[in-house]
Amino acid sequence: MAKYRGKRLSAVPDPPPEGRVPSRLDPSLAVPEEARKPRRPKRLAPPRFPLVVRLLFLAALLTTAGSLGLTTARYLKDWSQDSLATAGSFYFASAELNGGTHRLTGDKTVDLSFTLRNYLVAGYPTKSAISYTCQVTDSKGKLVSNVKWLNSDNAEIGTAATGDGVSDSAAGGVFTGSFAANDGGEAGGQTRTLICRIPKNAFGAKGDQVLTLTARATSPYSATLEVRLALTTGGVQMVVTDPGAKNGAVSVALYNTDEEAHTVDLKWPAGSEITLVSDPTWDVVPTGSGDKTTGRGTVTVPGKGAVSMVFLKKDTTQNFTEENFPFTVTDAAN
């Protein structure tokens, strides 16, 4: 008698009969509708900057355009009134206060003359009134209060304001002035020439401190002009070495901290006290003085370099310092 064997169940479905291709309509092979739709990446909303940031960005663009000499109106934020202040062709300019460095010379005081104006191009002045202040600060930002302010005729400016549409006063080292509103009657615009007189000791005991002169326009507009001020000895420093009675020679060295070379006019005591050693093998010998015992010559100090000279003393008991060798940088810029 034949035995009956039950069909074994398998977890793997039987393959389709040979030659049969699965139909797309076969429910067993249907793909869920969600899987058939391509997924699109979600679009991110563009960032929205705060209103203050957008206003500052607009002001920066328009200020840059104005600095290129365009007659575009400038829009600047007036924070005290919390509103957008609009100025028709607002300009506050100076050829001297251009962010560079002026090297000055003088005895007890040094002077810088500069001109402020309310236009960039002649014939297109600022139409609105401009108030401004001028001051000098040291390397730490501290106000130099003993600065004097003078008109172009060297007349010192006091604390009283003047007329003629331009008011000014000076107190505590700060100069305050203004340009009157321009209604179009003065096609050439307005200018003001000032002289800033600074005590020489404001540059430090060694004369190597750099000061900053700033002219700043105030409400309702904002503009700052500035220039750095240094003595002609600022880039070149001197070191005199005198061993005293033990040695009859004096060494004079000049060090240049600037990138460019400088021409120095050097002086030394008369030939009866000290004599320059005239060694023809030296690379550096002061020139232009004729007889080397007359006490004056010209030296070129290379950028980021130094030169050294040796003098012989007639009397070894004498002692020489930097004060005995005054010098001036004659090629100083500006």
C-alpha cells in the first residue's frame, strides 16, 4: 500500500513557472505608492537678518560709494532719534587727514597745518550743516590736552565762537567747529584751514611715540578723518657709547625701524673736542661736510638696518651722550 507524504511548506515562495514574467499588475509584487514617489528635498527659507543689520549693511555700501567720489546720498543711522537720517551729498574731507603718517620737526613744539572741507568735488558741497571736533591722542588713546589750535594766520583760537557762518572754539586741547548749511549760494563749498601745535614732549622722552590727530563729524552724520603724527626721529634712533676715561673712542650708532631708508643730517662737537675717524675702508662715512672736523655730515641709514661711526676724543676725561650728536631725518615724508 502506498504511503501518503504531506507537502512540506517553505518560507521561500516558489519561482514563477519558466517563461513567465511577473506582471506589474501582480498584487504580490506591487510597490507601495509612497515608495514610487521621488522625495524632494525640503526648501529652506532664506535667512532674514534683523532690521538693524540690514540698515548697517546699506550704510556701509553707500559710504563706500561716497568715498569713491560719487554724488550718491548717504544714509546713516541716527541712534539718538531712532530713525533713518538722510543727507543730500554729505561730505567731510581733508587731503592731509588721509590715514597716513606725517613726520614733523620742531624745537619745543611741532605744527601740522591741514584743511577741512565740506565737499569732495569742487562745486558739489554738502548742503546741510556739519558739526565736528578735532583732537590729538597718544598711543594709548589718551587726550593730549595741551595742544593749541590756530587759524591759518597763526592766531590762536580761544574759547569764544566766531561768526561768518563758521563757529569754532578750543578748550582742553579739543577744537570744536562747524560748517553752515549750504543753500547753493556758495558753489565752491566751504573750507577751514587749521594749525595744530603740539608740545614736543608729547611724543615721549625719546621722541618715538606716535600720536593721532582725529577730526570727527558729529550728529546727525558720522564721519572720521585721521592722520598719525611722528617726529622725524621716530624712525631713526641713536645710541652713543662712551666708555669714559678708559678709552678715547666714542661710538655713534643710528638704527632705522622703518622699512624704507632715511637720509640723516648728523652734527657733532667741534674739531677741538672730537674728531671723526676717517677710515677709507668703512662702508659708511658722513659726506657733504668737507673737512671731517667741521662737525656736520650726511648719512644714509638703510631700512630695518643700522650704521655706526667712531669718533676720537681729544680729552679722554670728557663724556659724550646723545645730546652731543643732534640729527634730523631730512627725507621725512610729508
